[in-house]
Amino acid sequence: SGSLPVYVLICYIQIFFVLHKSSLNSNQLSPKEAAVVQENTSSRNASSPNTIVLVWPWPFGYSFDSESCGPTYGITGCHLTDDRSVYGRAHVVMFHHRDISGLVMCQRWVWMNMESPDFSASVPSMDNLFNLTASFRRDSDIWVPYGQLVGISEEDEPFRIPTKDKLVCWIVSHWKSEFKRVQYFEELRQHMEVNAYGHSFGKHMSDQDFQAVIPSCKFYLSFENSVYKDYITEKLFNPMIMGSVPVVLGPSRENYEEFIPADSFIHVDDFKTPKELAEHLKLLDQNQEMYEQYFAWRKHFVARRSDFGLEHACRICDHIKRNKGYRVFKNLNKWYWG
Ligand SMILES: *[C@@H]1O[C@H](CO)[C@@H](O)[C@H](O)[C@H]1NC(C)=O
């Protein structure tokens, strides 16, 4: 792509949302190099009557009627579109050289992901494709944590610990017996009552239930679905926002302490066994003064969740305004999936 003439001097950013492994998995695209990229459509053709052709953009700006293949060429079952929101469903993407070549030199592609490596599939063809990374990992070019503590301001209402009628709660949707969190929970509940909600317990939680339950629990199990450095999600920030004390299972205590104060949470690793954790929680239940210590951080900070996607886009914008240099990310797969 190095010898392409520059037709257009304006650069824009292309943000890649790698949200669901399945949607990108089957797209082994290398769109920067190819004018027309064909993918294996066998599995999709069966379910969709139309083959979707995403035209990116209309060559020279002239659009076609979306159903014109039939009447014009007798080729049926084709749907032409320039609607980029169908990208994840399109069978093929047609890039018009002249309309994209000016960008190739200076446009940046940012790989964005919020899922842990266990819940997003490695895609070898993504090596050498992106320029920058945006994720929860602190060593991303653009770091976007799931949430953070920010300095308190005058608009923030003074904090009061919500009324409690439960000791420990857990809301969980994704349940697999091999998850570390599930094994820990199974053992913990042999030593104390855990109010468990969500799919696996036949207790569906609406948004409202969610907002009501968490504050009513003294402790909330902020158990991550997989254990990776910096993978500290809304499971931690929700109870911190809502006035419950998080009991965390995830990366090391040291890693958590890079995000939140040491005395604002309980780590399962602080105890040799789930039984010892249960004993500590029961002790705190009897000692209000000790319990309230976990809210000391509230004097100085409030917890916030990040806006999924929007915060990424804005931080990416900020980053590229300040960093205009050339950059290629060669080893995405090795970096992320190891
Ligand atoms: C972005 O990366 C691609 C390789 O994937 C490279 O061709 C392109 O020049 C890079 N752009 C910038 C501005 O670094």
C-alpha cells in the first residue's frame, strides 16, 4: 500500500468494535489491501436468502438501487447496500480503490475490545492490520477502564450507607462449573448464606431489581468470569457506585490497588480458604465500625462507570489529535492472547 498516491488529505478514524467474537471470527478480512474481499459464506447462505454486498463507498459517489442485480443481470438473491451498520452480516465488502486509497497512508485503525481473552477469539489475520489498541489493559495505546474513582465534587450528594437487610449477594448470569468463581462460590456457601440471583438460580433480574438488590447487601461478590491482569469490570464498579462492599475475585490484590484504595474492598486471596472469608464477613456483620471503614474512600471519591463505546471513541479521538506519528501494531494476537 506504500506507493499509493494521496488523493485525499483528510484522515478519519476507523474504529473497530470487536464486541462479539462470533461476528468477527468468520470475517478473515484484510480490507486495507484488498479491493474485493470474499469470505466463506456457506454457513450464512443457508439462513439468509439474500447475499449482502456492502459497497464501501459507492464508486465515484454513484449509488445503485439495492435490488438491481436481478432486473439488470438476472442475478437474483443479491442485496446491495452502503449501510455500514450491516458490516457484521455482510457476506462481502467491495472497496473502491480510488475512494479509499488516499486514506490508506494516514488513516488509523484502532482495535477495540472489552472482553477478556477467554471470551474473545484470537484472529491471526488481525496481526499487522491495526495501528493502535484500545482496551481495559493498561498497556493499551488508549486505556479505557470499565470504571474509576474520581474526585468528589460539590454536585455529588453526601454519601450515606444504604439500609442493609442481607449480608452477601451475588448476581450472576454466565455460569460454568469450571469457572474459578463458580467453584469458589460453591465452597463459600457451605459456610454462610449467599443470596444468589440471576439465570442460574431461576431468578431473572430486571434493571430495577438490580438497582434495588445491590445496595441492600452489605457485601457483593464481584467475581470476574476470567482472571486477567487489569480485567476489572463493572462487577467491581457497580457495588462501589451503589453502596455495597465488593468482595473481589480476579487479578491480584496489587492489581486492584492500582484502581481503587486498598481499604475499599476485600480480596478472596486475603484468606486461605472460603471458610475463612465467611468467618471474616460474619465478623464484620457484627462490627459496624469495622464495616464502615470500607467506605472511608467515599470522603474523597465517587465511583463512575465508563460509557461503553462512547468513551473509547472519544479517548481515541483525543489520542490521535496528540499523536500523529506512524504506528503499526504487529503482534496483536501474541500481545492479547499470549
Ligand atoms: C497503519 O497501519 C497500516 C498497516 O496495518 C499501515 O499501512 C499504515 O501506514 C499505518 N498508518 C499510520 C498512520 O500509522
